Amino acid sequence: MRRRSDDLAGNDDKGRKSMVQTIAGSRPILAASASALALVMANPALAQDAPASEEVAQGEPTITVTGSRLVTSGMNSPVPVTAVQAEELDAMDPASLISSVSQLPQFYGNQTPNNSNFFVRGGTGNLNLRGLGPNRTLTLLNGRRVPASSAFGGVDVNLFPEAMVNGIETVTGGASAAYGTDAVAGVVNFLLDTEFDGLQLDMQMGSTERGDARNYELKGALGIDLGTRGHLLVSGSRAHLTGIHEITSRDWYTNTGAVQVGGIWADYADVHSITASFDGVIYAPGTVINGLAFNRSGGTSPLVVGTPSQGTLGNGGRAAGGGGDDLNSEAFTLYPDTDRYSLFAYADYELSDNLTVFAQYMHGNNRQFQYNIPRGSLFGSPTAITIFQDNAFLPDALRQQMVANNIASFQLRRVGTLEDIGDVWFEDEVTQNVATLGFDAELAADGFLGGWKVGGYYQYGHSERVWDQYTLRVDRIFAAVDAVRVGNQIVCRVSTFAAGAAAFPGCQPINLFGRGNASASAVDYVLGNDVGVAVNTPLYFANLGFTGETYQYESVAPKRNITTFEQHFAEVSARGDLIQGWAGPIGLAFGASYRKESIYQVVQDTTNRASNHDVGPAGSPIPGEYHPCTTNAATNAALGLRGVSAPDCNNTVAFQFSKVSNIQGEAEVKEGFAETLIPLFDTGRGTRAAINLAGRVAEYSGSGTIWAYKGGLDFSIVDGLRFRGTYSRDVRAGNLSERFDKTGGTGNVTDPRTAAQNATWGGQTYLVTIFSGGNPAIQPEKADTFTAGAIFQPGFLPGFSASLDWYKVRIDGAIATVGTNEVARRCFVEDDPTFCDLVTVDASQSGKIILVGNQFVNVAQSRVEGIDAEVGYRTSVDLLGGEDERIGARAFMSWLLDRSDVGATGVTTRFDGLTGLAPDTGAQGLFPKFKFTGNLTYDNGPFSLFLQGRVIGSGLRTYTIGGAAAVEGSNIADNSVPSVFYADLRVAYEIPALDGNRVEVWGAVTNLTDRATPVTGTYSTFTGTSTQFNSGLFDVLGRRFTLGVKLRM
């Protein structure tokens, strides 16, 4: 079949061979020129080049061109590029695309299934170059943008057509001028094999050594010719993984947490809460019943506090050993359930020898399930449950003790179990559809701009994220737990009041004294499984207010959040040789693009139908829509409510831990770009040089005009040794979340004014209304990126290549939130107008602060600096005999010199070298000073062997303890985290089949030595649980096996 990219290159088979030989061998300047021009082209067809396969002489380095079908090496690129083929990705980690890419050391803190908790959706795959954030990493599919899967701008690579991914290229220098604004940290381009011809089927299945995390994946592709001028390709994939929801299944798990003793933080095994338990702990300070713990049957005995301990009974305390429960021991999601599938179709057709049109469609779906942590939490903060003497479920012995000691009530501190209020979880599903239409053309060879390549495309992308949450109804739990006896029946106390019965229809009294004692009807009531409810409500957007529209739906989950992202993108571009310079042709690429992105998020919540979280329940704009608890004692008394704290009454959501608002917004950007590469001189004896210049101007709605530019120098003194350096100004405008995702609520602020400034409120801490999140007036970030490096490809050692690159990025005006107290301080102490605009005071209340906007602002500075190295070697050998015997080696290394942020107050926070958990704050270290991934390959006819080693360097847990420097023996017992080495193995054998078909069977072992995660403990008073592992950096699954079969026809 005639390949479209061959035609674009202007070569038949003979010409293609000549082009590759020229670039790979005799003219590195031209190679750099072609690569640089390709980097500017967002149209992948224009960036393609011919495959450098068997036609290249052994040892000659082949060119890497972003968007090409075959990617082999980044050694000829004028900017730092790491290129990895699909075969190598599969061998590095067969689990998923995100898992294999995460093996490369340039990435820090990618969002993977391994890195999962309640606040981070583990089933998605977002890339994080340099640890600067997924929102600063531009992820492309075949050179084109892809709609985001979250409001923060992250692209879920698990939705990509995995069967068609032919490799990736990672541009690790600043790339905004070439690829568009947002590429502050760099670009990751997933290359698709749209020219595949034939049939391929892949099947694999696996599990851990312990028999869990069972998984399978099926994928296939079919490519056929449409006559002599067309090509059609279809592919699909399906994958499933059964999650791990029992952390105790791992023998390394010891419930290790951190306890501060004598001012020194240290790790201890079996650290658990002395605040709450699965059966309940009584909190009644100063009474004889304080610290009594319920057992499963409802009886009580004093809670045995282990040693050492920190904090007090029932009030955020923890202890090692003794009584109490490990609150992680039930329904802890170590690895989420995931299901994903993708469909892909591509067709191209030559209308003439110089004009090809193409169409592409991609559909992807990714679902995940995991349990909430915390689950059904009732331990004072956030939810305080009061039990009164007349509670109908109260054990008689305890009631008599309360009566005898004149104790009217106590607080019950308890965490739910799967037997009652702890069966809380969420499902997260992302569905994406992307359709593309485009053309590629080549101008006639004679005439002006002869032989130039011109292309363009329009792309529409639509992503929908549906998040279903099943959790505790805090508006119902207070009514249900206050159970009283009426005659021979136990009822909710509110049901005995006319107003309460109307406000809480169907209230079911619940028994929380000991796990498993609540009735099924009571559990259903407080978990709020109200489905099938028809809703027709005024539509309220947190960033816009009421729009006059109505929203109709029928509830299918207790709480559902639907977020829709749309993207329209159009681009036209051209490239070619402008003129013949004194040292070679001067190349030019230029183009223009238009992009429009929008977000539309609606929340289906039958307890707050307009999802208006800007006010508390007392001020809900739709009467009766919110739970009727208020801070007005008389109102609560009329309802029959009692013992509900003010924070709980002011909670702006009825479902625990579920504050999500309706939001709507859109942004447009128009861009023009150009890039040139000018050869400066070429002696013909290995001494040559060229400069690379690029610029891009973008007009953002709401942000004005933004310029990005780049300049680079590429030169060599002798054949085989090249040097390169670049400077770039990179920019990033605020994403949809940073601009529009506004959420309201309440919280405390400490008034920074002195008593002299405000005698009534100065220095006081009190409750205010808080707006957080989106700020439409946010300004773009600006980053300066420097790179310098060398590439060594000696002629005396064919097949060897090495590169070493230094990089430094500084982002000024980084977009961040600073916290409500800092907003108030910057206004009243520093008189900063940016922050004073976010603070409102009420003159009628003696100047009391009533509103603080903790919105995104341009205040921070982020910095990263380091060194990357890559070494590769491949050659034919005659060791064991056989057909086509070859060995290869490749190593990726990264040294992190600096990763730090400068906050609003000018304080520098360091992250480089942190790899564990901070004992006092639980902060997760994701930045080892050294990372290494290396592999060895051996091929002998049908047999192949792949052995990989991965190193995560040693590090620290924290630089500070309570604001002071962390010093071992002074405030931390052990601040070190050991280095970790992982080994992986893959063995494959190709079975000959009929008519040239191929069948390959393979097996892989990941974490061959079953290396356990390092233990660094911390403890959360919010969840009442210990954490001993850093899932964002280390393997928590252990040794696992995968078997697969590949069929090629």
C-alpha cells in the first residue's frame, strides 16, 4: 500500500531511502531543521516523516519527528525529547498507558490507579511533567489537543485508543511557542499508527501474587485499503481490573502512624484513634462516662489507651496499641475497580496526487469505583452527634449511670461500618467523543513555495464526567439518632412534633450503639438513597447566580455531579524551505488556530435542588429545599431538633463531604505562530551550527494578548558530538476551574486587625461566608525556561547514543489560592488592593468581616531545575547463535536540583528530595532527587527478553516540623526514606503461523522481587486513621504476573 506520509515527504520508496540516509548520516543540521519545523506543527500529518527501518545502515541514528509513525530516538532534536516506541511501553508496564508512561523519570506524581484516595480519582490517568501539575503539561494525541476530563485541565490518557498508540514523544523543554500556550512544563504527544494495514488482536490477563487485582485487556485493529487511494482503520479495546478494598491483605501493612512524644515525632505500629471506633466512644469531658467505649452488642467498658499516645480521649487523640479500632481495616480502597473501553476509526482518501482528506473519530469510556475515606464519620468534626438520657436505644446500665451522675447528654464519636452507615462510596465515569476532519496538501514543485506542505483540520471534542456519590445524609442523621419511645414504639423525636414530622417525613430511628445494630430501614434513611425523584428546579450557577432557566431530571443516585467539557479547535498551517541559505535551506513553518472551550456542570441533589452553596440553609433561595436545621434555637425546638451544633446547621450540603456547585463558563483563544531554523555555517568536516526561532501570539478572552517565544542554538564541533541550548518564554492562562469553578460556604477567619484598628473584632476568630475557587479576572502565568545539553553519537561505536540536558523553569504569577486568613492579612496588613477586593466588612456590625473570597490569584512562584540523561545502545551479536541475534540497552536518568514554590508571603517551600510522608501534616513527598529507569533487551529469532530496573532515590520526609527546621533527634526521630529498586521481566516467543501471520505469546512479571513500599507514618485527625505508605511514588501492589497473546495478520 502507498503510505500517505511518504507522499507528503515528496518521496517514493527510493526517494524515502535517500532522505533518511541524508538526515541520519551526513547532514545533522538538516535533521535538526526538519525536527524543529515538525515540532511547531500541531497538524501531525505535516509533521510525519518516513520510517527509518531496515533501510538505514546499522548504527546510523534515525530522526525523531513529532507526529511520525515510527519513533526511535530523540537524539537529533534541537530541544530535549524523549521518544519511546509502543513495544517498549508495553514491556515497561503492561497494565495501562498511564502506568507505562509513569516509568519515565521526567514525570512526578502522575495520577494513576496506584495513586488513589477520596480526593484524587484514582481511575483516571493525568500526566504531570516535572511535577509542575497536569494543568501545565500539554497532552496531545497525534499532535492534536484533546478535551479535558476535569475542570483542572487534565487529559485522561486512559481514554486513548491504546491499540493504535505507536509510541510517545515527550518534549521536556518549554514548548508554548511551538505547541501553544499551556505547555509550560512541556508536551507529551501520543503517536497513532493511522497507516496500519492488516489485522491485529491482543489479549492479556493477570493478577498479583496474592490473587487480587485481577485484570484483563482485549484490543484489536483492522486496517484495509480503499481502492488505490484510500485507507480505512478501525480499532477497539476493553479492559477491566477488580480493585483491592482490603488493605490488611498486604503483609507489609502494620497500621503504622506518627505520634509526637516529648516534642519528637516518631513512627509506631498499630496507631489508631482514641476519638472514635466502629462501635462508638463516649465524649463527655469531666464526667465518669467520658472515654467509655461501646462493644458490638452495645455494652460499654473504658477504652484502653495504649502507649505512647497523643491528644485526649474523644478529641482528636491517637495511641499505639491498647483498645480501639484500626479504622482502615474495613473497606479501604488500595486500588480502585476500573473499567475502560475505546473505539477508534480513521479514514483517508487521496483526491489527487497532492491532496489528501482524512476523518477521524474516537470514543472512550473510563469508570472507577472506590470507597470513601472517611466513611460515615461522626466524631465531632465535622459531624457531632449528641445522645440524650431518654434515647430509646441507650443501654439501661448506661442510662442509669447518666441519671445517677446528673449527665443530661454526651457526644457519640463513631465511624460507620459496612454493616450500617459506613457503606459509602462513589463511582466516577468519564466518556469522551472526539471527531476530526482535515486535509493535507503539497504545493506543486515548480513555482513559488514549491514543494511546501499545507494542512488543516477542524476538531470537535466532548467529554462528560459523571460522579455518583453514596454517603451519609447529615440533614437526616440528627433526626434519626434522637430516638425516643412512644408507648411500645421507638420513633424519631422529630416525628412527635407536627413541624418536625412535616420536615422529616418517613424518619427512621437509628441505633448506633455498636456496629450492626441499626435496622435496614434506618440505614437506608440516613444514607439517603432517594432515587426516581422527579425534580424541576430553578437553575443556579455559583459563578453566575440564577439564570432564569429551569433544570429537570429524575434522580438516579443520592448525589450526582455531571460535568460537560466541549472543545472546538481549528488550525491551518504550512511548512517548507523558504530560501537557500549560505549553509543550507532556511526552513519556515507558520499557521493560525482557533479554540473554544466550555464547561457546564450541574449537580443533581434532591436536598438542594438548585445546588446553591453560597448561603446556609436558613437563606436557601428555594423554601423547603434544604434541611430545616438552623442556628435559631426556637426554630429547632419547634421542629423537635436538639443537640445540633452551629457548624452542622451551617453546613451547606446535606450529603457528607460532597460540596459541589453548578458552574458554567467558556473561553476562546485565537493564535498565530511561526518558527524558523536558519543554518549558520557548515564546513562539511563536522563543524556546523543553526539557530531556531519561534513565536506565538494568542488572544485569550478575559486575558488579553499573550506572547510566547523561543530561541535556540544547535551546533557541533565534530561529527558525533552536538550541543544545544534554548531559552523560551512560556505562558498559561487559567483553566476552566481556575476561572469559573466558584463554590460558597462558611468557615472561620482570624481577624488580622489589631485591637487599635478594630476594638470589637481585631484578633478574634469567627465564622464568615467564604467564596472559593474560580476567578474570571485571573491573569496568565509567565514562565522562563532555559535548557542546555549535549548529544554524543560516535561514529566509532555504531548504535550508541547519549544525551545530557540541563533545564530550569521559573513560573511567575503562578495561579494559586492562599487561604482565607492570608487573604484577610494581605488586605488589612499589607493594604493589597487585589486582596481587599476579596474582603467585605459590615459597617452595621462594627466593621465585622462577613465575606472572604479565597479565589485563585496570581501570587505564587514555582521553580524546578534538574538534569536529564539518556543512554542507548543496540547491536547485533553472536553469543548463542541463531537468527538475527541482537542485544540492546537503554537508560533514562533524572537528577532534581530544585523544586520549590514561593508563596504569597515570600516564604519558600521546598519539595525536592521529599519522598515520604510528613509525620505532622501528612504531606506526600513526590520529588526524589534521583530517578532511574533502565532496560536490557535480548532478541534471538523468535525469542525476546526484556529486563528492567527502576530506582527511586533516597529522600527525606519533611524539611519542617511545625514551622521549624526538621532535625533528627530534636523534633523528628527518623527523617530518612530509603532508596527503592524495582525489577521487571518480560519474556516473549513468536510462533510461526500460516501465510506469514505471526502469533506471539508473552509473560511479564512486574516488581519481580516483591519489593514492599517504604514505611513512613502519619495520622489524620480528620479521618481518624494512620497512613504508612506513599502511593504517589511507590508500588503498593507487590509482585504481579501478566500473560498475553498477540496475533498479527
